[in-house]
Amino acid sequence: MATSSPQSQRTPAAPQPPRAGARPGRLPRLVLAGAAYTLLAVLGVVAGTVCGLASSWLSWLWLTGPVGQGLAAGTLALVLLVLFAGCRAAGWGMGTRLGAGLPAAGWIAASFLLVSWSSSGDVILTSAAINYAFLFGGMAVSVLATALSTPAPVAPRSR
């Protein structure tokens, strides 16, 4: 005769529904996402400021003749390509367009700060053709990278 043990007759307990308003892990995710978005915006400002200040070398190269103009144009193209890739990577990594838009907004804000007048009347970016290409090319590339960034597909959650 087969006897059934008490363990085989037990049914698993039904999972308890979560308390109303309690979502475990939700707040740390929001804090982490907020910190990541803030970091992306700050990195955009820092990159825009550093690259804007370094663009004075492009102005100097531009004035040295045809070889210097070729080097300046090639360097500018490389900088704009890295900016485009960085904004797209930020958007892909965060899974939102906002992830690409915040570094782009930081870059554009830094660009505006670099062309504004200071109390002494100095301007960081002068009116050389390569500086205009840097300024408007950087804005165009960052906006294009943001517009082309699409959110990553989200896998459905299993219950």
C-alpha cells in the first residue's frame, strides 16, 4: 500500500500581494537614473568647455596655410564624429532619447558660454571660419544624434 507523506500533500502557499504603494527597489532605481542623467549633462558641459577651449588650436592651424587648413578640417571632423558617437552611446546606454539629449544640451550650453561676452570684452571663440564650423557643426551633430537616438526595445516582464 502506498501511503502519501504529508510533504507531498502540501500545496505551495499563494504569494502575498504587495502592500499598496510599496514598490521594492523603485526609489533606488530613480535615484540612480537621476544621478546618471545629471552626470551626462555635466559631462556634456565639461566636454563642450574643454573642446571649445582647445578649438583655439584649430584657429591657429587654419591661419597657417593650406596644409594647416586641411589638418584643422580633419581634426574638426574627428571631434564632431566623436561627439555624435558619444551622444548616441549615451542615448543607447540609458535607453531613452533624454540620455542622448542631456550631453547634447550640455555641449550647446557650453558653446553659448564660450561665445558670450565677458566683462573684459574678450570672446573665447573668434570669428574664424573653422570656429563657426566648430560651433554650428557641434550643435547640428548633437541635435542630430539626439533625434536619431531611439529607445532600446524593452523585453516583456514575466510574471
